Amino acid sequence: MANTEQSKKRARQNEKRFQINKARRSRIRTYLRKVEEAIASGDKTAATEALKTAQPELMRGVTKGVFHKNTASRKMSRLAARVKALG
């Protein structure tokens, strides 16, 4: 348990950031799931649109520190390749 004022404040800040990052991660996963579902249905136009909306969300997660840059790039690359292969 935190004893000093500084450590108590830090604990409060950590909890607040955790909640924000958790919500952001969940939001990004929702966008990625929409792309996955569009790919599974075989609808290339829907998959392309879903991918276009998911990309900025994923990259925003990178700038906010939720995901590593290479992780986001890898996910986008793999999804784009799967969408391209639909045609």
C-alpha cells in the first residue's frame, strides 16, 4: 500500500491511466473485429471500408502508448494482405 503523498497520488494516476488505456484498447479491438468479420463474410468492399476506419484508430493507439509501433504495423499489414486476397 502507498504510504507517502507522492506514492498515493501516483497510485491514483496509474489507476486513471489504466482505465483510459483499457477503454482505448477495447475500442481498437472492436474496429479490428469489424475488419475480421467483413473478411470472414467475403465482402471485399465492406472489408476495405472497415480497414480504412480501423487504421487511424490503431495508429492513434500507437501515439497514445497503448500499442507498440511495430505491433500496429504488423496487424495492419496482415489485415491488408487478407483484404487484398479476397478479390
